[in-house]
Amino acid sequence: MTQVNKERMLAEFKEIVALPCHSLQERPVFELLKGKLEALGFTVEEDDAGEKLGGNCGNLWAFLPASAGVEGAVRVLLSAHMDGVEPCGGTTVIQKDGVLYSDGTTILGGDDKSGVEGILEGIRLLLEEGAPHGDIQILFTVCEEGGVNGSRCLDRSKLRADVGYALDGEGAPGEIVVGAPGQKKYKIDIIGRTAHGGLEPEKG
Ligand SMILES: [Zn+2]
């Protein structure tokens, strides 16, 4: 059975989370991922979600045609998002007892760089194995945090897959979400001292 290359995944995950990934400022992550996908044989395009949202970067669309002989196979889309919640100015990863942490000054960035890395490693294994595959499309979105804005503004004319998987969710590995009721937004003014809920909630 094909096994993921753990060292390769770890090194690449660290490389990706080391970049700042603020919502609407995903350009550094976009350029890094574009280079990696082109090296794997994908054609990479960018849509105009950045212009629509006032950011410096659009959604990344990458396409790899089916291998010879299976052109009619199901076309699969794999998706993850490039931005992270604050503070996400670039992570120094600390590994302790087999678990990854940030150094405490930023988030780790597992949401959603673990999805990004899972897609990259999965594609590499597929290509290394030489397994036949249908058309593969990858969509790395911008500005997911705060309301899936990159997805909302994506250029649907670029969509050419039959099924899609978004690698971004809570729960144990293998858990699949097939539906959700939606999202409601409230604007609430709260008076008090600000503190980061994940890093220092006791100061708030
Ligand atoms: Zn996410």
C-alpha cells in the first residue's frame, strides 16, 4: 500500500506556514503554491476574487488533465483555503512528542495548511505511483476566514469538475461533512478589554 512520505509532508507544511497568510493578503502563499503545482505538471490560473474583495490575490485554480486512456473518468476537485485567522504573520513550528505547535506568538496554521499539504502530498503519491486518474482540479481559495468570501466570489466559469472535496473541517480524520445549514452573521458591539481567545483569554 502506498504510504505518505511523513518527512516530506512535515518539511513542506513548515515551509508553507512560515509565510504570512492574512486574509486579503495571500499573495506569498499563492506564489509558493503556484510554483509547486506547476512543478507537478498543473496549469495554474488566478481568478478575480482579489479584485472583487479588495485583496492582493485571487483564488488559485490548478488543472491536470486525465492520464491517457481514462479521459472520461470522474473529474475531481480538491479544495482548501490559503488564509488563516490572526495572528498569522508566519509560524515557527515546534515539534514536541510528535505534535506540532507554534512558538506561541502566532497560530500554527493547521487550518487550513494541513488541507493544502494533504492535497499536495496526495497528488505527489498519485503521480509517483503512476496510477491512472481523471481530470484533477485544485482550488485554493482566499479570504475564507470571516465568511468564505473567496468561495463566494470565485469565478464559476473555471469550474470543470464533477465532484469536489474541501479539506477543511473539524473532527477526526476520515470524517466527512456532506451538508450544513448555512451561516448567520451578527454585528455586536462588546465593551471591555481585548485579548486573544486562543493565546491569552484570561487577559480579556
Ligand atoms: Zn479553515
